[in-house]
Amino acid sequence: MKEFLEITKTLKGLKKIEVKKSKDKNLQYDPYFYERKKHLDKIRDDMKNGIGVLSQEEFDLEMDKFFKKLEKKVKS
């Protein structure tokens, strides 16, 4: 991790860092490979399109808001 942070510091001046996908055939034997791959690809696409990933706190707040709205709808 320390090495990664050092590399990112040296690349900080660059405007865009592109992440390339690579295929590892051994990973495809993992029963959950495609499920995780789909999830990670969605995160990557969201980040590429400017949609951020929520922190745990933000997620919890959004879920609380959602459930309160849902309760109001059910009661009325």
C-alpha cells in the first residue's frame, strides 16, 4: 500500500489515469467471479461517468430517508 501511495503522489500532476481491465482465466473458475466482476464494472462505470460511491455514513442516511418516506406512503 505504501508503494501505491508513493506512485500516486508522483502521478498527482496528471489529469487522467486510465485503468485497463485484464483477464485472468484462473479467476473465472471462482463461482462468484462473474457476480463480483459485474459489481466492480458497475462501480468503475459509475466513477467514470462522475457518479460517486457513497460512504457507509451517507448510505445509512439515504436508507433512513428512504424508509421514512416509505413508512409515510404505507400509512397514508
